[in-house]
Amino acid sequence: MGSRDERHRHNLVPLAALIGRETKSEKMEKPNLRYDYFMIKTDCQRIQGNPSSTFSVFAIFDGHNGNAAAIFSRDHLLDHVLGALPCGLGRDEWLQALPRALVAGFVKTDKEFQRRGEASGTTATFVIIDGWTVTVASVGDSRCILDTQGDAVSVLTVDHRLEENAEERERVTASGGEVGRLSIVGGAEIGPLRCWPGGLCLSRSIGDMDVGEFIVPVPHVKQVKLSSAGGRLIVASDGIWDALSSEMAAKSCRGLPAELAARQVVKEALRTRGLKDDTTCIVVDIIPPDNSPQPSPTPKKQNKLRSLLFRKKSCDSANNLSKKLSAVGIVEELFEEGSAMLAERLGNEESNNQFTFMCAVCQVNLAPSEGISVHAGSIFSMSSKPWQGPFPCSGCRDKKDAMEGKRPSGVKVS
């Protein structure tokens, strides 16, 4: 593990830029560059041509060190997630398979972007809504919250800031990274905790090939089922959450239609803290058909403050438990996992699965020499069979080993 002096010699981020960023105290009224990008798609279909299989996607990508990673993720992440889902699944099976597909899609997006040789990185908060079921995958420090009946606010993401996440600090150091603050002349330390080399404040992101591979793209995933009372999602970049708590953001916009609510959240953040960072906010109302308000006219000019109303179009399966939960307005948690270990996130795969002879991450055909399970040599293989899938290709296995600190970051294995 390198010394503090080595940390500065090998730092790939200009030291002057970091020092200026940490010591600057005045409000920045007009940022020079904007690296926030968003996605809003309400016409996706699990089965092409079948309107009853419609689902919606909302996402925010907050880039750093340039906008290339944010743009690439916006343009490719959804396709990579859908490509990791087996064909022919019913709705319930599709929703059950979604968390694993999100992991594969995030890692594939990261791997393909790094092939471009660009140093940019991005956070990603990715929301899929199918009926009353909400699935959120995230890396970085953008956030998604749920405001439900009775003013109950739930956070559906986990912040991957080293300053605030002790578990991630332990993982990074165990994988070969160094965590510390920026040192200036005289030995004084300033700013938030960062990972060295590179000086990144986050432990998970897409891209960032100029830092160690212990900065991983494996997302935290949470899936919940709302009651028939519905709820409101607020998805926003860290420029919002640095100024407002989750409760403050939810409270500031209650009673407003979604588009006005998004504007109000940003307005409240600016009033509280000023414009020190990009502030992007999406508000999504998931509402019963009988309570749906009239949609606002579509603005002629696109604005960074976007929001949509999502109206439930189909009924969920009427099992007794769901009926009881819906009757009392309870949000049912279906799934949550945040481990950075692929062996734990990809699970087991039966031999008759259509993906058995394809890489579990990037879906390329496997060579005969690549039939080594993701569980082989893993502490998570105790309850599984190493000869049982899923199987990664050699490139994805190499990346997995680097993320877990089993080889030095950046060392290629032939």
C-alpha cells in the first residue's frame, strides 16, 4: 500500500484542481460544465407489440472527469440490462430475474466503456417501474426516494461515498486501495475521504479506468411493491442531496403535480445551498387510475428539470398477502442486495438455462476453455457447485478478479 507521498506522485487527477475544489468556499452561480444526463422512457415492452407488457425506465447519470461515461451509460445501459434477461419469461419471472440482469448490465456497460480508453466516470441511478413494482439499481451518490401514503419516506438506494460508507471503505482497502483525505503543504488534510490512486470520493461507479478496479460498477439493487395507494419517486443527483435530506425533499413538493414538484425540489436545494453542483431531479407519480391528474402540457423546449406521471395500466396478481398489504398501505420489499461480489450477485444457474454457454455478464459465446464457474474458488461456492453456472468469459473473469483484489489492478491475464 502506497505512502501518502506516493499517493500524490501517482495521482492522475491534477492536484491543483483538487486543492482548489476543496478550499473554494464561495457559491458557484454558473457551472462551467454540466455532466448530468437523464433518461425517461415510458414505452418499453417486455414483449414487443404487446401493450400489456409495458414498463417505464427513469435514470440519472452524474458524470465526473468529463461527460463521456454518462453519455455512454445513458445510451447503452438499458440495452445491456435487457440483453441479460432470458426470452419468454412471464411477468413475475421477469421481475425476479431483473436484479441479476441489472448487475450484469452495469458491469457490461462499465467493461465496454473502459475499452474506449477514456478516463471519465459516472454515477448511475436506474429505475424500472412495472405496474406497482419498482426496481432501483444504483452506483455512486445520486439517490432515489419513495414518498408514500402517510408521508412515509423510504430511501431505495445506498450512497457509495467513502466518507459515509464504512463498509465500502473496508472493501476498498481490502482489495488493495488506499482511503484518505487530500494532504496539502504542512501535512494538513482537507476535503472528503478519497480512494487512491485517482482521488475519487466514490467507491462504485461506471468507467473511471484511471483509478483502481476496486472502484466497482456492481450496483446496489432494491425492489419493492407499492400498495394500490401508489407513491411518489424522487430521483436526483447529489447536488440535491447535498442541500436537502430525503424528508426535506419529499416535504417540499407534496401536493404539487410531478413536473412542478421536480422544479420545486431544485428550487429548494438552490435556496438552501446555492448552485455548487449540477442539480438534476426527476419526480415520478405512480398513481391509481381513478386519482390520476391531468398531465401538464409538454414544454416546447427540453429542460433539465424533467418529470413524468406514470399511470398504472394493469392489475397485479391478486394473492391474499398482496391484498392485505395494499389494504393497509404497506410497501412490500421484494428484494435487496448490495454486495460487490459477482459470485454472490449472479447466483446459480441450472444446466438447462439458455445462457449456460454464454458469459453471464456480457452474453458472448464461451470458448471451451472458459467453462469455469463464477463460483470456482469463491467463499460463496460452499452452497453451490463450482461446475454449475453461471460462467464468465475470460475478460469478465479477469475483471471480477481485479474487482475482488485477487490480482493487481490493471494487470492483464493471458
